[in-house]
Amino acid sequence: MSAEAPGQTGDEPGSPCLGAEMIDRLALGREPSGIIAEHLLACASCRAALHVAQEDAEFAQRARQLVGEELGPVGAPRLPGYVVQRVVSAGSQGVVYRAVQESTHRNVAVKCFEPGESGTSGATRQRARAEREVEILARLRHSNVVGIYESRVLADGRLVVIMEYVDGVPLDQWTPPGQNAGEKRRALLRAFVSICQGVHHAHLNGVIHRDLKPQNILIAAESSGSGAVPVRPVVVDFGIARLTSVSTTMTGDFAGTPAYASPEQAAGSHDAIDALTDVYSLGVVLYRMLAGKMPYELTGSILDIARKIAEEPAIPLRQRDASIARDIEAIVDRAMRKQKERRYQSAAALGRDIERYLDGQPVEARAESAAYVLRRTLMVNRGRVALAALAFLALLVGGGVVYSSLSSAEASRRLAAERQAQARLESARARAVTEVLREAIPAPDPSLPQLKLLVSAGFGRLFYRLEFNAFADDPEVDQQVRRIWGGIYTSFGGEKAAALIEYSEVSLRNGLVRLRLTHGREHPEIAETLHQLASVLLVRRRYAEAERVARKAMEMRLRLIGPGATFEESRLLLAKVLMASKRPQEAADLAREALKALAALPENESDRLIASMSVLRARVLLDELGRDVPLGTVAEVSDQSQVCEGLLRVALTRRLRSLPIRDSETLASIAAAAEFASLRPESELSKLLGQVWGSEAGGVADAVARDVAMVRGTDDGPHEESAPTGRTAVFQKMLKLQELLLGPDDPAIVNTLLTIMRAAEREFMLTPRWTASLRAADVLAREYGANDLSVLTALTQAVPPMLFDGEAERAAEVAARACRIHASIPDESRDELLAGNSERVLAWALAVSGKHVEASERYQAAIDRLTRCVGEHHHTTALAQAQLAVTLTELGQVREGEALARRALRTVDELGVSALDQVGHVRFAVAHAMLKKLPPEGPERRAALDEARELLTPSAETYARVCGLRYPWYRLMLDDLIMVATLSGRDADVVRWRAVRGQE
Amino acid sequence: MPELDPIFATRTTTRLLDALRDSSNEPVWSQIDARYRPVIRGLARRIGVPEGEADDVAQQSLAEFVRCFRDGRYDRTKGRLSSWILSIAHHTSLAAIRRRRRDAGPGVGGADDVDPADPASAERALRSVWNEERDRVILHHAMATLHDEGSMDERTLLAFELSALRGVPATEAASQCQMTVEQLYVARSRVTRRLRVMVREMTSAFEEDA
């Protein structure tokens, strides 16, 4: 017999053979009774069965010795409420079991970690740390991150983490669905967007993965009613690397699979590991999945590999596979930048750019250089980056004013130079601010009035992240972010939500406690944080406390750092507190001392401080001057008046050249100057303001107050559907003031011109928009050279409003100039997308001017270039095709025109393009061609007329808002509509469109 | 017969080492890593390296191994591969312990039991610890493979786990598996035999040297 076919237990020879239970007992060493012994002697099959059972028992005993410890003394992990079913995997980090939760019958994964040195305080600490880590991991709730349900510590000290059971395959073993390589690639990218979202969610909760690789990303099938098989990518082992202390201390080496490690990991810079480390690894994973190979030739020793990762450029993705789109190559390249500050600043940003690619939109990875260059052009040379200005520029970039991609040798050189020049401090701050702003601004085209609302939402998120240790890995960044958070908030002025300002205070106080634990009683970081805390207390109107804290910060700074801009910043804050405490004279004295000291500092360090101190002193004097009975003799009052005027002029000049026009401090300075003007109408300052506002009703002071209130006020309210009006005119007046004070060529006015462009766009004002663009191009050309990229950007932006405004011939000249700038860029550095787009714009301008033959050649060149660069299935290519179609129709090539226009229409439909003017152009192109070759009278003709009407009507409505009759193609559109209405016998429509066209 | 666990997919050490010369061969590196890292880690812990540092020792040992191997410093005629890795892991562990002693002052240590008062017996003891750690890793992999290959149903595997590995009494285990005691024995016996074969195969793959 065998143990697999046991007979019944028998105690007598000749009786049935021994049962399996008896054989088992004997195998475990139980002495057989006499009868059983006799049976064994007589029965060969039972003896054989016993022999096998003894070998089995030996094996089982050895197995228990080996793994019994991990399994626990009596079958651990014994987890009340769970039935542990089987081992899923076993590795150095521990064993993972599949188990079923009894109450819910759901499958769970149970990860059982190796125990520490039991009974030691180290083990206790380690366990406590691990438990805290699990607590943080358990907060992650995202469909693309494996869910952690709970953790338990077993009696033997082992930590057990119970988590979601994912029944999936690792990413590198997954075949994305699709009929062909293109479809599969898109499916992969869609899945990757979800992965990025999951990773970003973890980052927001302060969890960094540190070991992202395809094996840690599972693709689970999700059941659905539809035919398609949706998938759910799930990132596993989040934070496990940290939990199990896998990261190595060996300099130059790293744990896990080295191939996915970031340059900072490869360099052994553990302090530099943060969320951007994961962004890099995501880039490598995407590279690997797209190319099937790693981005580096991983030859040599591990140290060699580390060096390659840290220093050598990755092999370009398209060198691996030329069929991969350039946009995707740019996206992967940006995620894998060696310098962290040049990577996407969050996993979400990476995911969003992939989404943009999937939607056929221009990707940010390729626009980076233009945005960066322009931003730096406008901001860097003025010294300190104003946070509010940064927010503004982020909106501009996000809003599409600067969307074209530029990458020339010049840009590279400038970027390299700027990188070197950028202080580490600024990059950390900029990174954090950029990240929070990106989160705060979800819409691709956010409207400016939402700014505060959106940024407030960003504050809320940032506060959450700070208080849940999102930056705990890097205390310096943690502190900087806390201060930036407090700083942005307190700088916004106006009414503040009580809850938010409370967050600010709590956050800073918590940061202070940590800093003191780290640095002791005094440290520059502590002084910095105290300073911010005093700012918050000032806003909260707790003046006595604010004064105490501000003094402490000021004294600490003086002791630790010495005199200088930082100390004066504290003195200014204290002066503001004193002002608010109704002690103006003390404040003025303090400001006077500060101004003396600031005079010795370089301008770029002192500009804003001098401006603030000057306004503060002027404020005190203004209050005195404004009293009915002046306190002093006529001569004294006259002196005071002169001093006040001087201070205000200094403040205005310095603010206008270092801060954006809409900054609250700039506006406050203008308002103070207007107040002075009303008290001293004969003064020079009053005359200066009079040159701008003099002709307005109610006098200069009232007019300025109205305008300042309008610009301030529009920033607050809820989302407005209708565009606010009047702000363009206000900004134009402020531009004039800026020109009077700084001169017409000062680069600071470019910032104001951008503000005007933005406001004019929202108000559908064409002329101010393009004149501001052209003016900006001139100033930038003088400052940085005629062929500078910023000039190119400004010129390109001027062309569409010029065309809409009936300035086709001038627009063609401007577009030609932009094309010449492109031509001056060496081939290898030229950005094909931008070059193609400029050519398209030039062709459009020529076509609108009636030069159809020339336009047609230009269009063809543009389409060729765009197709080479982004492919035919792209909204810019489609727009060029549609515009060419109009030209072909005008040239009598109606059939070709209609075919091309219909192709473009299919593309924009498939891509879901939402820009109304673009869609309007494409629809118009189709209808315009159709109407030139209408079928003879009959059902086909009626159907064609119906289709043309449906295409033209929404286009015409869009263009009525965007441009009006000055745009020749809008007039063509209306003529087409009148023709359709006439031929269809729709008399009411004929009357309607004739009225719009200006015909009776 | 189902395939072996992926870490033993490259059947022999000889072939693994040949493949390792091609340093772009990432799967091979993963296999070496998966094979030896847990063994080195276990060895380090057993000879006195604190829990928190055992991973570092494993990492350093593997890095040293790859470096030496690619520099051509491994001579197959002078000893088995596992002995060579063992000796690297041993030295790295001792260095870690010494470093710790130096940092923490007197009274902190471990590794005295493997200090070579009697070199031959110390080497035997070390080899025995190594083998035990190797067997532990192999057993874990064999069990995982058995689960993955799907030739036995969940209840059969659970019966083995409960009664053979976790020492749950037969009646209780049978009840948990919803089977009779006799069925439990049959199930356990089937799994044990299959595992024994797998462990033998894996051990041979692990230890085969040119």
C-alpha cells in the first residue's frame, strides 16, 4: 500500500493494512505495538509506506526548522480575523501570504517582515519607526496604489502589514491591448498616466517609493460590462524600501535593481532623494517599456553603472526606436534629466504631459525652453523673484500665452549659464512653489479672477502635505516650504480666510519646534521662521505678540548674520508692526535708520526693502499732512511734504521696476501717491499722475483709487463666465505711469505689456493685444538682441490678433520676421514644431492678404515640416491643412480643398480639440469648399446646404466674439451663410446674417 | 514538468557566470542578486551583524563579488563559487562588526564564535550556517513555485502548510481545510514529495560549479 491509498487501521496480522494516520504516528517515532510490528514485518507495502513517511517527516521537520521561525511557533502568522492561505512570494524583505479576511471574505495580501534583534531597544525603536511608516502608508487611498489596511505586531516581534491583494501581472510582462503597435503604445501610455497619478498621490502624502521598476507595478484586469478589457495599474511596495531599511549606506552603490536608480541614488546622495527621484525612475520605466531596452548600456562594474547613470546622457529614445513620437521622446527625456530641478516637478506633471500627448495637444516638455527663457528673461535680471509674479507667470504659461516650443543653441547656453547662477536656495523654493502652483491651477486656460481661489486651494494642499511630513526627508526643504507658504500667504493682502491663516501659524510653529530640536536655540533657519511667524501674527492682528517675535527674529539675525538686507527685512517687519500698533513715530524712526543702512547695499538686494520703508515713512507723514490742523510751522510742513513726495517717488520707481504691476505692494504705492496728490495738487508727483489720470472725472486721486480697486477687486470673486471689462484700459494707464518713471525702454515694462495682452485677450480687445505684443518684442530686442527667442515668442503672439483685426499685410511682415529669426537658428537646434507653426502663421497672413499662390507654397512647407515633426494627427497640422484648404478653394482647386479640409475635420474631431477659433477655422474650410461645388437641385444639394449651415453657424458665432468684421475670413463666412440661407429659402436667416454682415 | 522558480531559470551556475560576463544582461544580475542576497543577509545576521545592517552587508558583498568577477579574479579551479561568495560575505560581515565595535566602544560585538581559534572547525561552522540559510531560501522559493505552478489545489497546499510547516494538529488542520484527517495526510504527503524533488533540483542548480 501507499500513504496515498491507505487502508483501514488494523491491529492484527492479516487484518487490513495500516491507515495513514497510524503510519504518520510511526514515522514521527511512536513505538509500534506488538501487533502492528508483526503486521509491518508481514506487509511489504506498509513497510514501504512507512519508509516514505519517515522521509517525509524528516523533510517536514527540516522545513519547520528552516521556515518555522518565520511561520511562528504554532503556525504563525496567526492573525485573528484572517485565514492565511498560501505563500505568494518570499524574499529578503519578508514573506507575502495570500489570506482571506473572514468578515468580508475579501482576499488580502499579508506581508510579514523579518524581526529585529528581539528584546533590544534598537529593535523597539526600529519597530516603532516601522509602525509609524505603516501609518503613513495606510493613509494612501488611490486606485493606482496598493491599499494598506492595517499593521499588526506579532507576539514574536514581527511586523505584519495587511494590504490589498492585487491579482495582476508585472508591467514588463503585460501586453497592452491594441490591434497594432501604435494602439498598444497608446494603451501603455494611458496606463502610465494612471501610474503617475498613483505615485503623485503617494508623494502628496509624503511617501516616496525609492524603488520604482516594472516589477513593482502590477497590471490588474478590471471586469467591466463593455467589450474592452480595462486595466488597473497598481504600484506596489510603496515606501517598503524605507520601511525595511533596504537603502544602503555604501557610498556609490545602491540597493535593488540598479538600472532604475536615479543619478542622486547612484551618486549615493541619500539626502537628495525625494519625490523627484521617483519621477526619474518613472522616466526609466517608461523608456524601458517603450524601447524594450534600458536607457544606458549597462556595462562594467556596478560602480561604472552608477557613474553612467549619474553622468552620461541616456541613449535617445528614438535612436532605440525611430517610430516613437518626438513628443514622447521629449517627455521621457525631461523625466530623466540628471538635474532634479529640470525634471518634471511632480509625477502628476509627467502624467499630465503624457495626457497632453494623447490628446494631441502640445506637450510641456517641448515648451519648457520657451517658457523658461521668457520667464527668466523677464524676471531674473531684476534680482529677487517675487512670488506673486511667479504665480502670475505660471498662469501665463499654463494659459497658453507662451506655449510654443523653442530649443536653440542659444537657449541651451542661456539655460546652462542660468543653472550655474541659480542659487540652491532659490531652486528649492522655486521647485516647491512651482509644484504647488501647478497643483493649484488645474485648468489649461484658467481665468485670472480665479487666481486667489485656486491658489487658496493650493495652500490647503500644501498645508496638508507639510503637516503630514511630506518633506520630512529633507528638513531644509521642509522649512523653506513652510516659510514660502507663510510668505505667499501673507503677501497676498486683502481679506484672508481665517482658517488658512491659522494653518499658516500652526505650520510655522510646528516647524519652529522641529528646528529647535535640530539646531538648538539659535540658528539662521530659526530666525527666518520667527520672521515669518511675526508676519503671520501681524496679519492676524496680534500686534504685541508679533512685535515680540519680530524683535527676536531681528536680534537673532543681527547676531548670526550681521547687518545687511536680511536684517533690514526684519527691521521693516518690525516697523510695520509698530505702524499697525498705532506707534507711527517709532515706526518712522526705525524706517529712517533702515533706509540709511539700505543705501549702502546693491540695488537688486535693496530695491523692494527701500520701497517698503519709503512707503512706510511716507504713510506716517501722509497721516500728519492729512490732519486738519498740521502739527508744526508752515516751513516744517513744507519740509515734510517734500520728504513725503521724495519717499513716494522712490517707492513707486523701485516697485514698478521690480514687481509686476498687479502686485499688491505696487498698487499700494500708486494709491499712496494718489493720496498725496490729492493733498498736494501743486506737487510734481501730482502733475506726474495728472499726465496719466488728469482728464478723468472726480480728479486724479479718485480716478486712481477707482482703477486700483478694479484691478485688485477682480482677483477675488468666484468664477466669472463673462469677461471683466475695463482692466485693459487700467493696465494701459499704469504702463504709461511706468514709462514716465522708468523710461520707455525699461525691460520692466515687458511684464506690464504681458499683463495687458492677457487682459485684452479676455476682453476680446484685438488692437491693445497685438500692439502690446509688438511693443514687447521691440523692448526685448533692444535688451537681448533682435534674434532673441523672447523676441520670436512675442512676435508670433502678435500675428493672430493682427489678422483678426484686419491688419493682414502688417501681420505678414511680422510673421516673416519671425520666420527669419527661425532661419537664423542652426538646423540641429531649431525646433521643428515652432518653425512649422511660424510658417503656418506666415502663410495664413499671406492668404488673408489675398496672396493665395504664395500662401499655398508656404502652407505646404509648413505642413511638411509639421508632419515630419508631430505627424499628421496633430491639431497644428490639421489647422494648417484647413487653412490651406481655404486657399486652394480660393484658387479654384475646390475638390482638393474639400478633401484636405475634411481630413483636418476628422483629426480635430478625433483629438477632441476644444479651442473654438481653431475648430471654427476647420469647419469653415470644409463648408467654404462645399459651397463652391454644390450638386444640382435635389436631395443631395439640400443635404449639402444643411451640412454647410451646421458647420458655419457655430463658427460664425465664435468669430463674432473673437474678432468681428475686420477679419476678412469672417466676412467670407458670413457671405457663405447668407448664400446657404438664400439657397435653402430660409429668409429669416438671410435677414439675420445680412444684418451681421452690415448689409441691409 | 513545470519550469523552476525564475531565480533558478538559468539552470546552472556555469551558465549563470558565463552570462554575467555580459554586463548588459540585466536578468542575470537579477538572478544572482535574488539567489545570493537573502543567503548573505541571513549569514550576516547569524554571525552577529545587526538586523539593520545585514542588508548593507549583502549589498556590499554582492557589489564586491561582481567587481572581482568582472576583474577576472575568480578562478574556478581554486574553489567553488559559493565558497568564494561565502568568503566575501564573511569578510564583509566581520568588517561591519568591527566597525560597529569601534563606533560603539567595548562590549558590543558578536562574531567571537567564528573567530578562528580553530580555523578548520570555524570554517565548518560557517559553511553549515551558509547551507542552512541557502536551504531556507530554496525552501521558500520551492514553496512559492509550487503555489504558482497550479498543479495542486489550494486546499492541498494549505493542508501541507498547516500540518507540516506550522505544526497544527492533524484534526485541527483537517477541519480548517475542510477535509478528513485521512485526506489531510494524503494531501500533505503529495506536497511533501513534490517539494522534496524541487528542493533537490534547486539545491543542485545552486551548488553546481564548473
